[in-house]
Amino acid sequence: MSYKINLRKYQKLLKEVNYLRSELEYQEEVLKSAHFDFESYHREWCANNNIDIDELNKKHKKSVDKLMPNISTHKHDQNDAIIPIKDIETKRKANKFSKIYRQLARELHPDKEKGNEKKFSKISDAYNKGEWSVLLDAASDLGILPDNLTDIFPLMREEASNLRKKIATNESTYSWLFFECDGEQACMDRVIKQFLKHLFKLEL
């Protein structure tokens, strides 16, 4: 395949991954307050409907402790879990990005005349964590292109897939569903009832 086509493919993949990363960052920002809003409304709703939530939590403590850390609207198999990339695997993949990382480091290192400590820290963190799109986006800003495009396509697609899984997991949480109700009481009440049925098997 010609370099021109591969370049277009690279640009398309980078835009796709950047969009997914932006969506995930948006979700995580929303959920910071949505979890609190959901919990507050949930407790108020239970109080107004004569449901002793503290007693239910005690009665179902084992199942609550097991379910609550990752509670969502559907169950996930262990195979669906998002498993962090192991260090040794990250290092193996990082070899494909080492050249472009060194190019970025030469431009951004704080010791350089036009260095930028904040940007350098960001690309170093991305390189160590295997967040390749962050690295590639910084390179794109400086007009730096990888010279091994076909080698990194699979890793870009893998990153996109991992981001989609994280986005889907966030979308399945009750806090996210509650947020998407946009303040509509009937919708918020349905989410609370669904949550109580899921957690305590309550039919309301």
C-alpha cells in the first residue's frame, strides 16, 4: 500500500482515538459529580418512600460489598474486564514508539531552550502508561510523523478498542443513566427503582 494511503489511514485512526479519549475524559469529569448527585437523590427517594436504605445495606452487606465497587446496569464477565497492560507488555509495545518519543523529548525537555516541562511530563507519562494516542497527538502538533506507520496501526486500533470498553462501562453505570435523565423526575425515579431491584431485589 502506498505511503500516501497509509498516512491517511494513520490520520484517520489518530482522530478516532483522540475523539474516544476526549469522550472518556468528558465522562470521567461528569461522573465526579454524577455519583454524588445519584447517591443524594437515591437516599432522598428512599426516605420519601419509606425505604430504610441503611437497614437494607446491613441486611445485604455481602452482596452490596461485592457489587457496589463496579455496579452497573448489566453484569460483566471476567473476560470483559479492562485489564491494565502489564509492564513487560507495555515495554514491548513502547519499542515501536521509542524513536518518536526521543524526537519529542529533544523538542520538549525542560533543559532545552524551547522546552516545556508540562508537555514533557505529559508525553513521558503517556509513554510509560502505553497511552500512544497522547504521544502521537503531541508529535502531530510538532509536525513529527512516525516512520513505522504500519507497525503502529494494530496498537492504535487496540487503544481505540480499550477506550470503547471503558466508555461502554461508564455508560452502563447508574450514575451515568441518572445524569442522562437531565433532571426529568420520572426518568430519575425509574433509574432508582432499577438500581434498588438490581441491588436488593426490590420490586417497586
